[in-house]
Amino acid sequence: RRSEPDLSSAGFKKQAFLVLLVACFVAAWFLTPLSDLVAGLVVAQIPFSHDVDIGLEAVRQAGYRYRTDRKYDAVKRIGKHLVAGKPELAGFQWEFHVIHEDFVNAFAY
């Protein structure tokens, strides 16, 4: 005859507590902005110069061909206007291009 588990044992209570704790963490991760907060904290630790280098290397490796038609000059004008309206962005070099690809994409570098 099999004995019933002792639900009052310290080992069972510890295991149940850990399962409950993990379930609460998973629920918080997926149902609240916790994951965005953690990602923001991680990204905030990357030095800006390193972030720029990562972006430049990603663009270089992608091998995009820029469209050079004058009709795309509006993108450059609008981009420069948007940056000019944000003093905190003024100290950085910004470039705006339209790429010759059939998908939507954007890089900030």
C-alpha cells in the first residue's frame, strides 16, 4: 500500500513556494511591462559610442544600396527637421537614406 505524501513537510512547502514564486515571475514577465523595463536597464548600460559602432557595423554588413533619386531628398529634409527639434539629439551625426529593398526597415546610427 502506497503512503500519502506528507503535505505538511518542510520539503513540500519549500517546493510549493518555489513553484508559486516561478509562476508569479513568469506571469509578471509576460503580463506587465517588466520585460521592457529590464531590457531598458540592460540597454542603458551600453555606452553610447559602442551602440553607435554596433549600428554602423550592422548597416555595413547588411550591404544596403541607397536610393539616390532626388525624389527621396524629402526623407533627408524631414529627418533633419525632426532631429533639429530635439536638442538632446543635436550632438550626434545623423544620416537619412532610403534603401533599395522591398521590405520596411530602419536603422538609427
